[in-house]
Amino acid sequence: MKVIDAEKQVLGRMASQAAKAALMGEDVVIVNADKAYVSGSMTSVFGENLAKIELKNKGNFEKGPYHPKRPDRYVRKAVRGMLPIRKQTGRDAFKRIKVYIGVPQEQMKRDNIPLPKKEDAPEKKKLRRKVTVAEICARIGGKW
């Protein structure tokens, strides 16, 4: 079982690592999903997400497209985009991925999931322009 702490990690890179581990048959748990970063300026990131929300099915608006507004679902959809979801291996891998807002101590103890370790990894390249997933979801109307 692989536990990924998404705090201060770039969403796309973290999602590709999670997808690769899930495709290899490993169960993946992502914690602190709301603290992951999306790189880019605030106006461009918010503009892209608000433009997605405005897309509607002109024929029947009840049929979607639907967009996640909670951070855990937003990150899960990012991981889904890294998987071959139309093949059975991709669908099975997607079922092995769990995403949480924060660190649910009680649920992780109940499911025998190891808590994430604080690693003293060397500082990577700093992002000058970044937005957290929580800020994006709050801007597009998420309430969690």
C-alpha cells in the first residue's frame, strides 16, 4: 500500500505517480488532497476551471458534463485522467485509489493504512505561481 501526502506537491506530477502505482497493482491512498498545488497564475487557473463549468449540454442540460467541486473528487479526477480508463486494467486501477481531504486518523487506523511520514526531502524548484486545489474548488462553488 502506498500513501502519498499531497501537501506542497504539484497535482499533475503527484497524479501520475499515483496512477503508475495503481497500474502496477498497488493500493494508493492520497491524503491532504486540498493542499496540492496547481501551477500557473491565479487568473489563468481560475479562468480555465470556470470555463469548464460554463460548458453545458445544449440538448439536455441534465446529462452533464458534471465537474467535481470538492478537493478529494477533483484530485481523483486528475488521477483518472492519467489512467487508460476505457480498458479493464485502467478501471481496476481506478478502484484501487482512495483520496482524502486532510488525514482521517480513525479511518486509516480502522483500515490498517500506515500514516504518511514527514520526509525531510531536499527542497525542489520553488513555484512562483501556484494555486491550491482548495482555492480552486472554493472559487467554482465547492462546499465541503
